[in-house]
Amino acid sequence: MSKKLLWRTTSSGPEQTERLGEALGPRLRGGECLELISDLGGGKTTFVRGLARGVGSPDTVSSPSFTLSNEYRGGSVLLYHFDFYRLNEPGIMRQELKELVTDTEAVTVVEWADIVEDVLPPDTVTITMSATGETSREIACAYPETRAYLFEGLA
Ligand code: ADP
Ligand code: MG
């Protein structure tokens, strides 16, 4: 397990959480895995909406409820959005995720990853969102040195 660095910020509304995703999008090079942690309604999917815009994908971001995963194409990198909410048996999706995280062209973003934690790579960036009020969130990004380019100089 590599040592993780920490970058923190706050959000005062959904637009701001989206803007964080939008700011990170152009920094993605492909091959990154982002794990999103929060309670229900914390802003994970909202963040992914900004991320998709940030990589330049015109695709619509929604919760991958039935299919467990969405793809957002047409941007600088291919964005894969997984959501394992309340899933007891990830089945084939575990394997799919395991293969995708080694794809250097793709970026994988995972909500509720607990059940597939074992297939997330050691250089996974963990983004934790904590509600501190109705619309306020504390956002903490834990990342290894190899992913420092994502946060360096980020306002
Ligand atoms: P999750 O995917 O974590 O369950 P969503 O992004 O689907 O969360 O929903 C977040 C909800 O919380 C939205 O209804 C959004 O408008 C609201 N919200 C309020 N404040 C914020 C904030 N600062 N950041 C993100 N979402 C917020
Ligand atoms: Mg969600």
C-alpha cells in the first residue's frame, strides 16, 4: 500500500461539487481509478457529472442503477462510472472492473466500492464527501504521489 497524500476542499452547493469534477476532468490522463465515498445524497454522482463535462464528454450522467455501470464517451478519456449500491454479489461486474482498471485509456469512477475493494488498484484516488449541512460538504481526496498531477495547483 503506497502512502497517500491529502487534498481537501469544501463545497457549498451541487454546482461547486460539479465544478470540482470539471476541474479534475482535464487533468485525467487515462488509467486513473477514483473511488467515491459518501452517504446517499453526498454528491458522488453530482461530482461525476462535472467530471464527464471536464473530460469533454457530451453524454448524460445518471446513477448507474440497473446496469451498474455507465460509459461516457467522446471526451479526452473514456469514463466508466460504476455504482455498487446495495449490491451483495457484484458477479461479472467485479471482473469487468478488474479489467478496466488496467486499461490505460480508461478512467474508472466507482460509487459504493466496498464490495469490490479488492480489485481497486493500489494507486486508487479516494474522494470522501461528508455532509456538514444541508448543502455543505467537506471533500477529502487521498491520493498516492503518482497521482499528484491531479491536485497540484488545483484552486
Ligand atoms: P450520491 O451519488 O452521493 O448519492 P447525488 O450526487 O446523486 O449523491 O445527489 C446529491 C444531492 O445533494 C443532489 O440532490 C444535490 O442537489 C444535493 N446537494 C446539496 N448540496 C450539495 C453539494 N454541496 N454537493 C453535491 N450535492 C449537493
Ligand atoms: Mg450516486
